[in-house]
Amino acid sequence: MAGGMGIFFAKWYHRLIMCTLEPHIKERMARQAIMDHLESCTHEHIVGHGKKLHPAECAICLAAWQPLDRIKVTPCKHTFHEAFVASWLKNADTCALCRLDPVSAVAQHNSV
């Protein structure tokens, strides 16, 4: 009987922990998925044709754009190296510059 109660409480405790963590797991997955929805941009798009659409450097690392850089553009039109914005979004819910919530902005854009 005691073994059965121990198993019952172990399963109950596991379920309690999982129910507590589930919203955080889903939130973390949403942050990772947002990278797929961010616009990709080329070096030529940023520095070419005399148009200055974006700053000449990444807003996180402050390095000038190079021809082979993988560049992402947030819904608020800020540009970052893909690796840096991915790292930023693992720990934050906002754009590194203006604090706009890119998850909500992309979801709002997709629902229109």
C-alpha cells in the first residue's frame, strides 16, 4: 500500500511541476520561432544603391556590415546580425533598441 501511495504522489508531483513549467516552455518556443518570422536582409540592401535604409552597423555588436553577414530586420525595422538577435531573444521579449515586443508585432501582422 505504501509503495502505491509513493508512486501516486510521485506522479502527482511530476504533473504539478510540468503544469507549472508549461507556460514557460511555450513562451521559450515562441521566442525561438520568432527568428523564422523576422525579415532577412542582404548586405547590398543595407549599403547598396546610395539609399541609407538602415544604420551601417549592427545595433548590438556595433560592427560594420560585411558582405557575407546574415542580417535580420525586426518588425520595428532595426537591423542586427542574426546570431546576436537570436541570442538577445533567448533572454528578452523585446527589440534590443526600442523595446517593441517582436512576438506580438509579428503575430499582429500575420493576423491582418
